[in-house]
Amino acid sequence: MRIVVQRVSSASVQVAGATRGSIGTGLLVLLGIEPTDQDEDIEWLAGKLVRLRIFDNAEGVMDESALDGNRSVLLVSQFTLLASTRKGNRPSWHRAAPPEVAGPIYHRFHRRLEELLGRPVATGVFGAEMQVALVNEGPVTLMLDSRLRE
């Protein structure tokens, strides 16, 4: 399981011209799921995400997490995070879980984030063609992978 986390001052996702999720200050999280991802991947990655200290405190030092200050989270599924470009110039998606596997994992990840944060987490629509807009604050962009656990 892999995520790209962007610290944002605002973000939104639209499907078929309608806004499905939007946030102010917080985190835009793009989530890619592999066929072998399990509940332990969800637990590690969700826990790490909500505790990441990438927001400035009163002194301007990155020392606060999404748990501090009631910051929002927007979760968007994105299988392309697992692309392989090793061979040729056309990406391969063989590492991404098929929708029937990835969908339930995505929804469990979403529920776990809400449990850890104690509040709703905005989302896009799993498997839909989406348009994502954001204002990256900083910019701060990180990639976390449950296999690497860095």
C-alpha cells in the first residue's frame, strides 16, 4: 500500500462535474493498493499518516499532525501510484490490485482514518474518473509505503 501525502490549504475532488469531497487546511492523500495488502498495512499506514508532524506549530516549526488543530483529510484512490516504468515507456499497472480487491481495502482504510481522527474523512469515488484540485502548502509532499516503512 502506497500513499502520496500533500499538505494543503485546500483540496477538492470532482466526479462528472460534481464536487464529491473538499477540505480546507489539511492533507490530500492519494492511495494505491496492491493485491497483497492486508489489515496490518492499513493499520501501519493510517497510524503513520495521522501522526505525521508536517504542520507548523506557533513557532513555525513542523511539529504538529492532522490530529492537532482538527485538520481535515481528503482521501482519493489512485492505482497509478503503483505503476511500473521499468520496461519501455508505457506504464504497467500489474502491481495495482484489481478493483474487486482494492475497493474493500480502500473502504477499510477510509474507516480506519475516521476512527483514528475521530471525525469524517472526505473522499472521492473509488474507481471513478476524478478531477483533483489542490493548493499545496509549502510545498510539502511525502510518499509512504507500507512495504518500506520508512
